[in-house]
Amino acid sequence: MPKRISTGKGSPLREIIPEGSSRRELTELHVHLGGSVPIYRLWEMGIERGIRGVAGSYEDFINLLHRSTSNTGDLDRYLEVFDIVELIQAGPRAVAEAIMIAINGAYRTGGMRRLGPGGEGGDPDPIFAITQLEIRFNPMKRTGLLLSKHGVQGLFDVDRIIRAACEAATNSEIAYKNGISTGLIICFGRDLSWEVNETLADKVCHWKKSYPNKIIGVDIAGPESELPLDKQQNLERMAALYKRAGAGIGKTVHVGETPHVSIDTFIKTIKALEPNRVAHPVVAAKAYWENKDARGLELLAQEKIVCELCVHSNLLTGAIASIEEYGRFLRTLDEFEIAYTFSTDSPALQLTTLAGELEMLLSSGAATPEQIIGALENADKATFISSDPFSPNAEEQ
Ligand SMILES: [Zn+2]
């Protein structure tokens, strides 16, 4: 744990995670690499790599990348700047650097309640440290593929990128003398071609044999508007990808965050992909609230699928309208006995931290201390990271 300097009185989060508590070492299982490198470090990486014309000034760069209420509102707008970040993070060396920064950042600043304007740590009194971290990313989007428009090959070698990410995560654990555990979730892209996603599935299948404790899961990310998986043919193709890549590793999926995914598509997606966890399944709650349709919630409960919730991100994308509605969302999940966890999604670009988000839930009354504690325990249980660092977290199926 980082050393505490002051007592930090008056914090509702501090009351449930006091000094000496076993909960001062937490698990965070939903952050994207593109949103986990602080803006000031992205600026420095851009300068070092000679990237041209990203913004007119450092202040412009912060304003451009910072995901705030003034430049988001829906998922597509929220995702607009990730192309820039992915290009700054392109290539094996930049990916390795980004992974190390993300891990160190989670440990160092995850328990802080304040950050500086570029994402610098600004709180001398962190409440906890994140010591188990799952980072998700799309290696294909770090190949420079975006520069070739709709091409299928980028400048950089995806094999080298995946290997560099695994090595960087391993090196970070060694540096922390096993004080942290990390794992990588590989994301398919709703905005990439099937050909690119299929190549990625084969890469996951190949590299998880060499790094079974580092490549711990698969996911789908990107704009639901581009590939809502509402067509049976697309859903079958995605299910085949999950099978191809996902045998023996954890499965999660971003689905139901926007109105582009109907409750029927949500249910079909869950049944086809059979995930262990699901990110932002807002549509399941909304179908219940608006149409008394409980099928999505009942399916999550029946299959014991754990929900990955990212409060600030869900508010920025408009998935959930207000912090009060967030409280209702949590109560609905409790009503159906569905387990959920809290994460930050893209803390560096939102200028948020896990501690800040938990504090917001508590101080607004959206979550009770019991709900927060339950969610922290769920994250420990639901992580795909193996508790035994020397054996794979699941046997090959
Ligand atoms: Zn996410």
C-alpha cells in the first residue's frame, strides 16, 4: 500500500475502507488500455514518438481527450478520440510502455479521490491500492491499422504487440515483487472487419498458450451502432470467433449499453456467446422499467453472469441518465440477485479514479456501504486472474 500522509476525515469511502482494512487492496476488472494512460503521459508519448499535429497546445490536447459532459452524451461521441490514443499507443514499444503506465497508475492513483488536470496523481492520501488489475485492449488497433482506412494490415506486427503487452505486464509484476497481479482481456472490435477480428481470434488462440496467466479473457468493444449483432448471421459469426479464441479463458462482452441493442438482441447475444460477465447491461434494466420485461434480468440471474458497471462512463454516454437513476439500477440488480462490480472504464480520459467513483456513489446516496462492499467482494471473486500465478486459470477445453 502507498504510505498515508494525512487522515482524510469526512470521506464516506474511508469509513468503509479504514486504515488496516483487508479491503485496502482491491480488484479492478474493467479498464481499457486506451483510457488508462494519463493524458499528460499520452502527450509525452506523442512528443517522443514524433506524432504530428494532434493538438495546437497541451491545453488543447487535454480538452480534446478529456471525456466530459461537454464532448460526450452518447457512446459514439464518447469513443471519438480513442483513434488518436490508439495511434499514440501503436507498436510493440508503445504498447509495453502503456501497459506499464496503466498498471502503475492503477496501483498509485486508483485509491485517490482527486487528480490533476492532465491526470497526475493529486491526492496525498489514497484510500486503497488496486492490486489486481485486468486491462482490456484491441491489439489490432495498435498496429496502425487505422491509418490504412479499411485495410486489413497495419504498420506494426500484431504478434509482437501481444507479446510485448504480456511481457510488460509480467515485468510490472516482477517489479512489484508480486504485490500486484495483472491480466489482459483481448477485445474484438464492433468497428473492425470480420477478417481482422478473425485474425485476432487466431492470435489470441496462439499467444494464450505461451502466456496462459496473462491472456485471461476476450471481449467485444466499440460502437454498438456499427455492429449491434441483431442479425442472426452476424451473431453466429461472433459466437464462432468467441469459440475460436476463447476456449479455456474468461468471456465478457460489452452489450446493451445503448438503444442500438434491443432487449431481444441482448438476450440472443448472451445466449450465443455464453459470457461469464457482461459490461453495462443497461438495456436489461430499462426493458424491465419501461415494459415490465424481466427476461434480460432473469437470464443474467439464472446464468450467474456478473455485471461490470462503470458509473461515470455510463453517465457520460447517457446509458444511465443520472446518479439517482444509477441507484435505481443497482436496486433492480439487487432485486434479481444479480452480482455486480464497479470499475472506471477509462479513468485517465475521464479524469476519474475508482475511489472517486465509489465516493460519488456513497455521497449521493446512490449506493449503500453494503452495496459497495458487496461489489468489491464480487470483483475479487469474478476476476479472470488466476489466484495461482504459476498455473493457467482454466484448463484447455
Ligand atoms: Zn468498457
